[in-house]
Amino acid sequence: MQEFYRIIGSATEEQRQNLAQLTGSAFGDSPETLCNHIRYLRAGSIGQLFWNNSWKQVVTDVADHIGIDWSATLNGRNWHDLETQEIEATVVSKLFQNMLEQLSPEQQQQIVMEMARDANDPDIANLLVGGSAMAVAKMSGFGVYLLASTVLGGLTNTLGITLPFAVYMGMSQTIAFILGPIGWVALTGGILFTINQPNWNRLANAIVYISILRYLPSSG
């Protein structure tokens, strides 16, 4: 868990509080507590005592659980050759695709165009409309940030979690206006259906938020 510890260790207190809220950490938001909480979410009350795998393995386990396309992710490489953030981006992309599939073509188009406007890059719209969210994830850290902030907005809205407005880059309010309350439920239906255990839900929340922290300057 050294990589996870390094990221949250360089995060701000507010960012750690956000992560604690997203993952249901009831015992605080120190880096040590959050690391232990991730172990608990992955291995359970007893299993955490013996579980000492890496953050990369946690992300991989969630990726397996939601059914990512490993052949596309590996692209001829071995798992050991992948950076953790590549797998994180793949998870975020898969969650985004699951969300988008729940919407009508018109709603999909509205969200994609809003994301392209915020990115100031029309190519992102073309990639997303073509069903190539993975290409956006691999394109840049900002592409991952766009996907992650959109997914996070859907998750927190549906689960009733409130985070500082800045976390969402302003997108959640605009998309909420486009979809309305019923649309938010539909948007996250694909995630909550696929990840149907509380621990997997919270681990997915952690991966999405860590993807955002990687982009922010304060996270190193």
C-alpha cells in the first residue's frame, strides 16, 4: 500500500476527509487510518490482519470485478509492466461507459458535449460518442480527470454524499441540470448494478477519487 500512502500523504486534509467520506472510514482520515480502511474494505475484519498486498492489486481486483477488457489494457504487455494509474484509468473508463449506457442517446450527447466544452477539446467528444472512452483515458491525465469527476459526481449525488464543489470541476451541477434527479439514478445504475457489494462500491469510490488526486497539483 506504499503507493496509496504516498498519494494520500501528499493530499490536503480536506482531500483526505473527502476520501474518508467516500469510503465510509469511521475512524478518521490520517494516511495510516485510510490505508488500514482500504485493507478492511478489501479483505474484511479478519482478513485485513493477513492481507498485505499493494494498491495496484486492489485496483486490479476491482478491475476484475467490473469486467474490464484486459486484452485492450495490456496491449501485449504483462501486468507487471502496467503502471497502477493505467489500471485506475481503465476502471474509471469502464465505470463511465456503464453510466453512459443507462442514458438515452440525447442525454449521452448532452453530457459528452458538456465534457468536451470543459476540456476545450472537440476530439474528446468524437472519441466518447464513438464509444472510445478508453482512448480518452489514455490520452492525458486531464482526460482521466474529466471521466473521474463525472463518475464521482454521479456516485456522490446518488449516494447522498456532498463534497466541495471544486472537486467536480463545475460539471456535476451542469449535468444534474441536464438529467434531473431521475437521470442521476439512471446514470449510476450501471455502476451500482455491477458493483453490488458495499466493499466493492467503496473501493471503486476510492479508485475514482485517487484518479482525481493524481491530476491535482497538491497530490504530487
